[in-house]
Amino acid sequence: MSAPSVLLRKDVIEALRRGTVPRRGLDLFAVGTERFAVSLREELERCATGGAVFKALRGDFGCGKSFTARWYQQQALARGFAVAEVQISENDTPLHRLETVYRRATEGLRTSEWDTGAFRAIISQWLMGLEEEVSRTLRNPDDMKALAAGVGELLEARLKDVSAVQPQYAAVLRAYHAAEVAGDHALAEGLIAWLMGQPNVSADIKRQAGIKGEVDHTGAMGFLRGLLAVLHQCGRPGLMLVLDEVETIQRVRSDSRDKSLEAIRKLIDDLYGGRFAGLYVLITGTPAFFDGPNGVKRLPPLAQRLHVDFSGDARWDNPRDVQVRLFPFDHERLVEVGRRVRDLYPTDAPDHMKARVTDAVLSGLATEVAGKLGGKVGVAPRIFLRKLVATILDRVDLFPEFDPSKDLDIRIDAQDLTLEEQAAAAGKKPDDIEINL
């Protein structure tokens, strides 16, 4: 394996300096993900051959759910999948509004080639392939009218299975291509926005394409099938859709919570009913969401589908099961991650860095950060890595005389912590709060 580029190392370090999960390069410092590698490879292969997968990551705050979900996405990207991560929230992206979830997914769609704007790029790539296929059958390849008609007919044929449940998808794609060929960019942009589930597309644009209203719950699921079909025809094995922080539905109104749980139940049944070939859905949540009274257990059919017995020895947890659990960081794992990040840090003086930032310094930082958080190492990783980069590694790199074994003074203010970290450090469980409105 070749050494990571300086640019990749800088990107990773910059994300850690901000206290966020890097979008790439997670393999460079991940600890503990190897136990999921074999099962994930098998599951991605299942999707690539026309199957579907639903997976749940469970862990308390600070266990690395978001990090592990990003690692899952990185593995999928490396195998040619498209990926999309959606943060579930009470107001911006409620889980029971699947049309909003779909919109967020198309906005954040990524591939190994396109880190942003992948939805438009994939649609353009697919249509370009259809144009090339049609052009070979035309007497005059420069006849734009004949090209548009031919692509429209081929497009309808390629999406006939999607059209059986959502005819508007193919119709709008056909109108989009015709607008592109005609040079009507305003119409084309409006139609692609509507396909992405964007609200407030003008009535004039929808009238020209013969469509009405907005993309609703049912339409969004049909459009998701359309996206999977386009991905497959572009030579991509499928899509990994990550729904992060689903435990937030415990804090919404009881009717919205029940609708969200039912949406998950139906999605699981649709996946294994063959309606979304190539789709890998990964959700993350806390143990309280899966086991508590305000979460999955409120809907017994969903609880049955997600049930896993975790009463045995954790060493024998089955990573192929529908739920896999993550464990809090201990002191040793925290130091090991620190060691990898130290060695990853882009510096012109790596020997000096290692000499200053010894394992003893890393161990001391882990102890100090955990102490500031009430002795709870499990909620410390994000703050540990942020302090390691900004307070130690940066200073050692900038100031040769700085010696963290003598000059280090770790301070953690309330504004350094997320609300979840503050609550966890105080012994509270933010996802146990129920709101009855």
C-alpha cells in the first residue's frame, strides 16, 4: 500500500483540528473497524448482485457511530458505490418525511469521482451514454431533433420498471434531456431540481414538463428506485444511504415518532421485498433508541426485525447480524489512535515530532481529557483528537522549543463540547428525554 499523499494527510488533520469526522482517509487512523471488514465486504457484494441490506450501528455517545458510518461509506466508495449521508433531525430532516430524506440524499450524493454535485453528474453521464448509443443508429448524427427523440424512447425503455410505479421519473428525465439539447438551461435546471425533490420549482417549469405539485413521500421512494436504476446502468453497483442520529426521533411528538418508526419498518420490508435492488441502508442510534420505551420497542413489528441478543460475551458479537454494537473507547485505544494521528501529521521534522510527542505524552493527554470529562474516556475521543492536533502537534511543529511533557496545560471549556458530550459527561442521557406535545 502506497503512503498517503500530503494533501490527504492535511485534509484529515484539518478535520480533526475542527473536531469533525474527516470525509476521507479514515483507514489511516481507524482503530477497531477491522472486525466489520469481512461482513461489510459480503454485504456490499450482495447489493452489487441485486440484493439489498439494512444495517444498524448502535453505541452510546462518544463510541464513534458517525466515524464508523463514514468508514462504511469509504469502503463503499472504494468499491464503486455512490453514497449519501443524511443527518436526521427534529426540524430540518424528520425521518417520517421521506421526501425530505430523499432530497437531503440527492443533495449530498457522492461518488469516488465527485465529492459534490454527484446527482447531476451521474444523470449527465447516463444520458451521454444513451446519446452515444442512439447516435450510432442515426443516419445523420448531427440531427439534434432525431437524437432527442431517440434518447427519449431509449430512456423510457430503460426505465420501464421504474415507470410502472413512478411514471413521472422517466417523463421528467426525458423533458430534461430535451431542454438540454434545445439549450434551454433554465428549464433543465428547474427539472433537475424537481427530480432532486427540491421545493419551490416554478409552476411554469412544471407546466412545460407536464408535472404537478411537489415530490411527496410515495414519489420520493419511486424516485429512489429510479436513481438506483440509473446508477446500475452507469456501471455502479449500488447506493449506500446512511441515516445518522435516528435516536433524535425519541424527542419529537409521539405521532411523528410513531410515523418515523413505521417508515423504518416499511423501508426494511421494501428492501428485502426486492423493491430497492442495490441499496444498502445504514442507520445509527444509541442503545436507548433500540431498547428503550421511546424508541424501536414502541412498534413491536420493527422491534422484531431489529432484535439482536447482546447478553453474551461481547467478543462473540456477530458483525453479520442486523445490529452491530460499538464500544466506548478505553485508554489503550485512545492512545493507539493518538499514535496513528501523530505519525500521520504532515511535518518537515517527523523525528522531532516523535521525540516530543511520546507515548507517555499521549497517555497523559488521554488521562487529562478524560479527567476533564468526569473520568469518562468513552466520551473523550473527539475532544482528545482535537486537543492533540491543535494543542500539541501544531505547537510542536510551529515552535521547536515547545515540549508538551513540560509546557502542556489542557483546558476544556463548555463551548468545546457538544450538547451530547456535556450531557454524557454529566451522567445524563439526552435521548431519554420525551416530549409530549
